[in-house]
Amino acid sequence: MKANKAAAVKSGAKVVEVRESIVSKVYDTQIGAFSTDGAWDPVAIDVIRNSLKDLGILDFIPEAKTIYNESSCR
């Protein structure tokens, strides 16, 4: 996605059925947070783990290894 914004925006707009101008703005906002090596950001995982309890989805904070599989990301 980082290597070809135009293709990413065109594809994204088609998938979510919105104008390319909207997807382009979202792309600019979010692309910097995307992993370049496929690895999960440990800080982001902690945010998700804690939010599962904070939002009442779970009544405990799950271990990181139970909410994602590192081997499937590469």
C-alpha cells in the first residue's frame, strides 16, 4: 500500500463503496501506522487487550498471545 497510493486508494474506494477522495484522506491519516514488516506493534496490542476489559467485552485482560497469532502475519 505504501508503495502505490493510487492503486490502494482506487481499490479501497471500490471495496467500501465511497469516493476516492475520501479514501485518499483516510489513507494519508492512517498509512503511517501500518506495519512495514508484518509484525504487530506490542503497544497497540496492549491497547486492544485493555480495551476488551474496559468496554465490558471481557471481564479480564487477556494475554497477548491469545488474541493474535504472530506466525500468521508473516
